[in-house]
Amino acid sequence: MFTVGVSAQPRPPAPGWGDAGLVSGEAVALDVRVARIGSRALALLLDVLTQLLLAMALAMLVGIVLAALPMRVVDAALSNAFGTVALVAVLVGYPVLFERFNHGRTPGKMAVGLRVVSADGAPVGVRQSLTRALVGVAVEWPGLVLPLLSWVAGVTVMLTDKHGRRLGDLVAGTMVVHTRSATIWRPVPTSVPALVGWAYTLDLSRLDDGLALAARQYLARVHQLAEPARDRLARGLWAEMAAVITPPPPPGLPATVYLAAVLGERHRRARLRLARGRAVTAALWPELLPGPATPPADPASAAPSPAAAPPPAGEPSSFVRPAVPGESPAAVPAQAGPPTLRPATLPDNRR
């Protein structure tokens, strides 16, 4: 006979964002967040804009239908009937049809990432959608019964309810939840200060890209894993990595720390190789590196100067070589021709 000791301390819950209190058929708590007033107000704004566009389209359609009917048939009662049907279709039919055939999502909810479900997590039914729509039109939005007072009451109910439900949700037995999971961005550590000296001496020539990628993905998602799976996966990855690197690490640290140190050193060496490659490229082909933009050359200054007209026959002259584009005028030497004889000038007392 033996005795089994059971700890009375409750097990800490797994990290998650779920606050809807929904449980699956296998008695597993679902990590689902309820939608609060902020996201629901944004979805309502998008739905109102969509309903306005739909109302304008229906008004144009009703106008075309009434214009096509004979004048003796069209009267004020028929126009009011068409207007009432269009208003009911926009305010009531719009949410009911979308929630029924689009998995509980109107266009506004689909854009924000929300969904209407039953209080037990089941898909919303037609009766529930119709109840939500009628209660919403009557006392919430647009609020046909005491508009200002009903708006204040609706906001108060949403702020005080633990699941953020409005009056229509309470009557119909529904709630609005997020369909997108929330995650915290956690950067992978680039170095471990306690292991910098050891990591600097590592031989990583046998560490392939596949194993390094698996370790990096584990470090990026380690906060989403629960024990004992998290520790078991870390020890398995470190066993594979320790078999292909040398020297062995100092003892006494978790496997996750060793993985982060190896990946940080691998990343540091990759950055150094990239910097050396860029330096070699800059030395060999400096024109490949981006430099300051040079203004375009002036076409007038780049055009060659026209050739001078030939001197008359019998008169010697100097020949000047035409200027080359881009060459300064001072660099163009003038080729001297035969010397020109000029008559001497005598003083007046010798004439």
C-alpha cells in the first residue's frame, strides 16, 4: 500500500489573452478575447458608412421603379411603402443577412476582425441576429425610442458588462469576440553578456541554416509555449546544436540561454562579413555606391565651337585647334604660323 501526495496549490494558468470564458466540446478553454467598446465602435462606424451607400443605391432603385410605373398608380402611399421597405432592409436586413451567411460578421466587423457568436460559443442563429437588430434599431442605433437616453444607457451597459455586451446581446444571448489573436512582439536577443567570451571562440562552421532557423523560431515564440513542452523543446534543440559546435559551454545555465548566445554570435559574424564585402566593393567599384547627384552639363557649354573661316589667300595667319567638349579654353594651345613682317616706323626727324 502506498500514498500519493497531492498538492493543494492551484496550477498557474497558461499565458493567454482569452477572457470570453468559452469552452470547447472537449472541455478545453478557448483563448478568445471579447470585443470591447473601442473595436465595436469602429466596426459600427464602418457599417454605418456601408449602410449609407446601400441606402443611396436603394433610393435610386426606388426612384427608377416609381418613374417606370404609370402616373395613376404612383401616389404618396406607394412612395412611403417603398421607403419603409428600403429603410427596414438597410437597418434590419443588413445585419441579419450578413450575420447569417457570413459567419456572424458584417463588413465592418470583418474589417476590424470581430464576430458575433452565441453566449456558449456556438454560431449565431437567425432568431438571435433578428433580436439583436430589432433591439439595436429601437434603443441603441439609431435609437428610435428616446435616442439620447437610449445611447447613454447602451454605452453604460457596455462599459459595465464584463464581456462588453450591449443591450441587444443581453436580450439575444450573444457576444462579440475577436477573430484575430493578440501577440506580443519579442525580439530575439542578439547577445548574452554572461557568455560573450565563450561565444567569441565558437567554431560555427558545421552549424547549418536549418538548425539555426529552428532555434530562432523557438526563441521568437518561447513566450507562447507552456511547460513542460517549452523546456523539452529547448533541450532538444540545444542537444542538436551542441553536437556541431565547439568548445562546450560553461555549465549551469538553461538551454534557452545557450541558444540565444550562439545565435547572437552567428548574427554578429554575419554582420562583419557583410561590412567587409561592402568595403571591398567600395574600393573596387566606387561608382556602384550611391553618391551625390551631379547637375547635368549645360548643352551650350558642351557644344564644340564652330571652325573659324579660312584667311584670304596670301595672308598668313595662326591656326587654332577647335576646342574639345569638356576641355577648358586655356588648355587649347595655339599653333603659331609663319611670322608676320610689319614695316618699321621711323621717327619724325628721320623722315
